[in-house]
Amino acid sequence: MPDVKRTIKIVTESRISDPNSGIEGFPLRQWSVEIHLLNDHGEPVPASVFPKVTYHLHPSFEQRATQTIKSPPFRIEEEGWGEFDMQIVLSAPDKDHSITHDLNFQSSKYESKHVITFKNPKPPLLAQLRESGPVPGDENGVKKRGQEESKKKKRADKNVSCLSLDRENICLTAFR
């Protein structure tokens, strides 16, 4: 099976929760991050191909610096005043996919898109990927019924002619 690519969308929202964080010029903010899969029409759908997502936040979050969420939309909600790059690990059945996400407060809501490649996915994962769009090798994401049968018929659809010459048989096979 060839590789299957899917686009994920990370949605980040923030709002000021307390103008005085104790650090001048840096108000305390509540922020959240969600992860969605985009289907073949660019519409968000649940990213259910991932059993879990792990967020690795700034070390200042101490005991909350690593958080694992096990259901879509894999929403994390926190509070803080600083911007930082976080690692997001999307755990798929075949392997983990790691993304660096820039948490910033330039806008109250922003989205970023990332392409994830599933290399040689096994049948159960392939079935999940089909829910978000077609996969290579399938027409419109689903194999046509009778496609395998028609191949078998073509192999069997041949004409065999034999000719006997001095105790030897010569057979010619013609395919249609």
C-alpha cells in the first residue's frame, strides 16, 4: 500500500483572564489548543485516527508540562502569560508523529495546518483513514464491487487451440 497523506489543523484560542500576571506587559491568558483532521473537501472532521495526543508544554508548567488527551478534538486548556514552542505528539497505530506548534498571543484565534504521512498503513488504520477521504489505490476511497472478480474473469478468458503432429501436441494459447 502506498503512503497516505492527511492534513491536520491545529486551532489555538486565547483570551486575557487577568491583566496583572505579576510580569509587567504580559497579562495572564487562558488558552486552548484543539486538533482536527481535514477531509478531502478541506472540512474539519474528528482526528479519530489518533488514539491519543500528547502535549509537551514549557517546563514552567511543572507537573502539567506533559499532558495526554485520549479523545478528539484533543483539547487542552491552560493559563499562562508567556509564548513558547510546544511539541505535540500525535500517536497513530503505526507510529508517533511529532509537530512543533508555536503558541503565541498575536491573535485571539489562529489555525495552522500540517501534513502527516502514514507510511504503508495496515488495514485497520487504512479503514480509519478512508473516513476522512480517499486513499491511493481506491477509487473515491472504496474499491468497486466485482473489481477482483473481473480480474479473475480476464485471466480465465482465453482461447486454447491444440494441434497434433507426429505424436507431439502443440498448444497455442490466445488471450482476449
